[in-house]
Amino acid sequence: MSGVTAEARARVDALLFEPLAGLSRKRGVSAEAHDKSLGRLRGWLGYMSDDNLRAMRDLIARHAVKGIWPEEGLIRHWAMTLQCPPPRDCAYARSLIKSAMGRQAMAEGWAVELFQIAKKLGPPPGKYIISRLRQEADGNRHKRRVIRENIEAGRATPEERRWLEGWHAELAEIEAIQSAVEEGTGHDSDQSGSGCGAAA
């Protein structure tokens, strides 16, 4: 977030927010909360190209039921689908994995997916994103089972092997982060050198 320039924010304003100025905030959302949400989006969407910002404008307009802004998490998801954001510093991702949410994700089996999205998006993962992560974790459980069966049968592709190795590397990093917290040594310096850009 800190690397967003005034020029990037102005570009997001001109190509996306100003054309959508007629949209209203969702009922039950205060004006302050709505403005903060748009402010986060204004900064976060600055990485997108002009063409993709125009595409986002059209996408938001089509999904603005009754002229109301879609959820922030949904807009972020659409943006990621159109154009993957650049890698961010991993400090937040490690901090999240140390938190109660990280422990819950580990217990419920979606910690790897949470870690990956935190490195892409930064804070905070909302309810919509979390529901998508749980779905993705279910799909990845099936994918891991299929790949293991393919390995045993001798028909796994190099791409499948790399994906499985990458997933387990992420899990090992998460386990190390959480173990360090439990042992009272959970400082970011303990995990420096782990690859921030490994998740795809």
C-alpha cells in the first residue's frame, strides 16, 4: 500500500471511480466505512493497467444491483482475475499466520490458501475472500490426492510434481512460523529468507 503513487490514485479515480460516481453505498454501511472501503480500493487498484481499469469499471457497473457498490472483497477478486497484483512484502502474511485467524485456518485446513492470498492482496481478507479460500482448499485437497495417486502410478507430470512440492513448501513455512510463536520466538527475522513470490 505504501508504494502507491499519487499518479496511480489519480488514474484509478479518472478511469474507474469518477465514471461510477453515481453508485450508492450498501444499506447498513456507514458513510465513513464506505469511504474507507473506496479509499483502500483506490490505493490497491493502482497496479492495474488502464485497459483493465476500464474493464473493472464495466464489470462493477454490470454487477451494481440497484445502483449499489458491490462488496470490496468481490471487487478485489475480479481485479485479481483480470490482472494478478505484484508480489507484496511478506511481513503481513507472516503476521496473519501467527494470528488467531492463521491458527483457525491451520486447524480447518485452509492455511496455505490464506498464506498465498495474504502475500498477493495484503490486509485484510474479508468474509467473501475467506469463503473462497475454503472452497479453494477443498479443491486443493482433491488435487493433492489425485497427484499422489498419479505419482504412485508413475504418471504424474513434472508440473503436477512441482505444484505438490510448492504446496508442501508453503505448509512447512506456515508450520515453522506457528511453531516459533508457540515457542515464544516468533519474530519476523526468524522467517526472513522464505520465498515471498513462491505462491502462484
